[in-house]
Amino acid sequence: MGKTRRIFAGAAVATLCAGQLVLSEGAAWAKGANPWGCGANVDHPHKSHQNHRTVNVHADLKCSTGKVPRFSIHVTLYRSRWWGWEKIRKTGYVSGHNKYKARAEANWEPHGACHHYKAVGEFMIAGGSKKITSTVFNYNKEKIEGKGELCVK
């Protein structure tokens, strides 16, 4: 099997290996050298536009130069607690083949609680002898800016 490359990227701190991190409009993008021009994106956890009582996050895979032969994505949502981060929601395993883009989504209804939120997207693309994995982190912008917690009521 080919080499596996890992990219670890965070909205606040980035440690990169074989890739490039681009932060824009609250999204953390990880782009690595791959023949399909694929990038991995996790937006910041936010109030859902469809259900304002829900915290929502998306993990997107977009390829610019070709369809990736195989891919998989999942995203995990965490909330802040007095003792650290608590995992509250993880998507099912989203996978497929021959696609330019794909999305995994996690959401959670906190029932009136206020917390900071963190999302972690895990991505895998593969084709031929190449297999590339990427882990992308993003925090809600209130945490990044040092402001109050996200309250969803």
C-alpha cells in the first residue's frame, strides 16, 4: 500500500505535514498534494439555519481537478465542559467513489445550554497506490475570539 499522509489543522493552532492550511470565514481548510486537487473543510460549529435550537457543523470534501476514486468522511462535535471536551455527536460513516465533492454533517440540540463547541473532521481519499488522510479541527468563532459561549435556546 502507498504512503499515508496526515494533515493536522486547527483554527487556532495548525501543525501541518505535506499540506497547506487556509482559514477563511470561520472555516478551516486543509489542502495537500494529491492528483485530484482535493481539499478538506470543516466549518465552525454554529446555530443551524433551519432549526435555531440546534448546533450544526459540516465537513466538506471538494476536489478541483478530478473525481477522487474513493473517499470517506466523518465529523465529530464536542462541547466544552468544566473538565474538558465532551464528545456529543458523531456522524455515520460517509463514503463513496468517483465524486468531486461530498459532505458529512453533525448536529445536536443542547436544550438551552451554553457551551463552546469544537468540530473534528476526518477525511480519507484514495486511488491507485495513493492514500491520503486528513484531520481538520475547527472551534466556534466565539471561542477563537475569546468571547462568550454559543447559547442555543
